[in-house]
Amino acid sequence: MNDIKSTAESQRQITVMQMLPELDGGGVERGTLEVARYLVKHGHRSLVVSGGGRLVSQLESEGSIHIRMETGQKSPSSLKHILPLRRLMQQEHVDILHLRSRMPAWIGYLAWKMLPKHQRPVLMTTFHGLYSVNAYSAIMTKGAAVIAVSDAVKSHIRERYGRTDNVITIHRGVDGETFAPEKISSNQLEMMREQWGLDGDKICIMLPGRFTRWKGQEVFLKSLGVLKNTNYQAILVGDPQEHQSYAAELERIIQSNNLQDKVKMVGHCADMATAYLLSDIVVSASSSQPEAFGRVSIEAMAMGKPVIATAHGGSLETVVDGETGWLVKPGDADDMAQAIDKALSLSPDERAAMGRRGYQRVMTSFTTEAMCSATLSLYRKMLLEKG
């Protein structure tokens, strides 16, 4: 009988509602879209509740339904969405309520609690970060299943919140359709090289990321100031306008280390696959706190590039020191400089071999397909346990 029930559950269409603050960009948003796309592709219903944003059109074009609710605002006004959200879950016969961010999670949880028990969907949460430990963050532990995006996050949940049951690591993945070296044309590379004013004869070191102290751009720049090998050019990819005072500090570091001819701030990039392929070495320098997972590392590895990453958080699970890149002490400019010097000392063939090992590691362990398949399997498992 249990086998029959399990088979029936694995075949029926399910309705999943994901909640997050907005759909403008970032890892949480991309992960939401990837799971939504996978659900639709496999015959399920996908609903996403957010405050809107530039990714809504993509979400809808891929078959999901978007419901605009400003549940991400840390304001009493967010409470007005509780009753409409409760009605929506009833009307749409939601099977899984997947909460992906703290403020929307509170609104979703309160709406879920107001439903009669027999009408409540399975409640699931995802820890996308190493959240501060307080009552506000504790909402993310309320899921019947709690997804951690890395083993580092899983340990954080267990150590800081005492949650030991139903915490499952599902690593984030790379979309092989987008991050595929063979899909980038030589024209794309040349156009970006020309746009950024890069010298094709110099080794290109790239640090992509938001302009915040967390991402460690200042540590990276200080490391460049003590390099032994000077046959390189460095680019910071990200929008300096996002944090103008920090960008000004970085400019001062560039000037004081006489790096004006070595470093370019190239601004926001909408085509990161081409940017990775244009680079020879990619750096993830997050220092003040660990990356919960560190998507930059696996995206760069998927494009066949060696990675230099700080040795904490998710990077310890993705980058293999000496094989797919180098791990360095967080916040240590001298240690990072030593790793960059090692990378610069390699021949192009040696860097390419390291890149191939990184590519194989990603294809084996960190694909979007694997992430989404594991997520859908978990949905199924939790529905079966609910009965």
C-alpha cells in the first residue's frame, strides 16, 4: 500500500508557492527562477510572490505565475498581506509554501498559521545566508524541512539554532545553458575586451561582486600592491554607484599603491559568462564574513577558470586548493598576493588544466539540474510524509 501511495504521489502535479522580497537580481532570485522553471518543465504549477522587479518578465515567460505583494518591507504595512495571502493559498490549493527570505517568511508563516491544519501546505524554508542569530532570523528554522545552501550553513543552523532534524544541504548550482564556454563567440569576447579597454597580451584577473566591504575588494587591491609579478591587468566588475563612499575608498587604495595603469572598475556586467571567459584568473575575496555558498567560484569554474577564494564558508566546499584554484586566509592581503603570484607564474596550459579540473568538479557536483532535482525530490518526500 505504501508503495502504491508513493507512486501516486510521485506522479501527481503539485503546486509550489515561493516567497521572496523582490525579483531584481542576486543569488536568491536566480535560485527561485531556476526552481520555478524546473517545476514548470516537469509539469507542475509554480507561483512566486514578490514585490516585483526586472526578472518578473522572465519568470512569467517561463511559465510561472507572479503575484505582486510587498511582503519584503520591514514595516507594519506588510501585515496587510497576511489575509490576501491566506486566501490565495486556499484558492490555488498550494501544496508547498517555500519561504526564501526572512521578512516574507514572517508574513507567509502567519498566513499559513491562520489556515485550518488540514488546508496548510507543507512549509519549507531555505537558509541562503549565515543569518544573524536572533528572533527575527529564527523564522527560517520553522520549515518542516530546512534547506541549507552549503554544509557551512547547515552547521550554522545546528550550532546557532539547535535545529538538528530535517536540515538538508542542497548546494546551489550553475546553469549549464548560460555558463557554457562553447556558447561564447569570439565576437562577444572581442567586443567586451574592447569595451573594457583590456590588453590581450596581459593576464586578466577579475573580481566580480557588489561594491561592499564584505566582498573584499580592498583586500584584493592591497594584495596587488605587493605582487612580485606585474604582467597582469585587474578588473573590478560591479556597480560603484551602489556604494559610492566605498568606491571612493577603493580609488584611494589604487592611487596610493600606484595601480592606476593596472586596475579598471568596469561597472555592472549583464553578460557574466563572457566576462568569466575573458578572464584568466577569477577572485572571490569575501573577507568580513564568509560566503554562505559563493556562486562566483562555481560560475568561474564552469567557464574553465582557476579561482582564488577565501578559505571559509561555502568556498571550502567548492574550491579544491591546488587543484581547481587556491584558498587564502580571509582578509589577508599578503596571503592573497602569494596565491595570485602562483597563478601568474603558471603557463597558459597549466592554468587551462586547472580550469578543466574545476569544470569537471562543477559538472559533477554543482549544476542547476542537480539542485532543482534535489529540491523537487524533497518536495515529494515532505508531501508523502504529510500524508
